[in-house]
Amino acid sequence: MMDNLDEAGAFRALADPTRRQILEDLRAGELSAGQIAGRFSISGPSISRHLGILKGAGLVTERRDGNRILYTLAEERLATCVGRFLSAVCPEQIIMRHTKWSGSAEGERA
């Protein structure tokens, strides 16, 4: 189970627009550090620092492939952090969204 300090680290990582963009870029799948860096106009060391913060917060995972480091979005961790916060702050909205999602999914199946 995640404690509030773990969640705070995730939200600190999400506070930066570059890190949020990295997470969005990883939505499509695994990317190397070089591929991620190529999408930004900032230095490689700055991207490495951002990736380190995201990894430290548990929002990305990394694996080595030869001399490359590949990064993957930790979707469950991100969803858990944000979901717990949203359910505590605006639980009615979560229920309404879930109902809308379920209703639209059922409508598409019919």
C-alpha cells in the first residue's frame, strides 16, 4: 500500500511540464533515453535528470538493452496516485465519470 509521502513524490514529479510531456510520450510505448531527449530542445543531462525524478517517483520503469536505457510508463502507479487523490477530493465526480464511461461503453456494444 502506498503512503502519503509516496504520493507526494509522484505529485512533485508531475508538477513539471517537461516530465508530464515525457509521460504522455511514453503512452505509446517504450522509448529509449535518446528518443525521449530528441523530442525536447533541452540538454541531454536535463532530460536524464527529469527521467531520474520520474523513476524515483515510480512513474516510469527502465531496463537496459545493451548500451541503451529504455523507459516505460508505470501506468498503474500513475493511475493509483491520481485516482486516490481524486477519490478523496471529489468522490462524486469519480462516480459520475465511471457511470458515464460504463454507459458509453455499453452503448457502443449494443
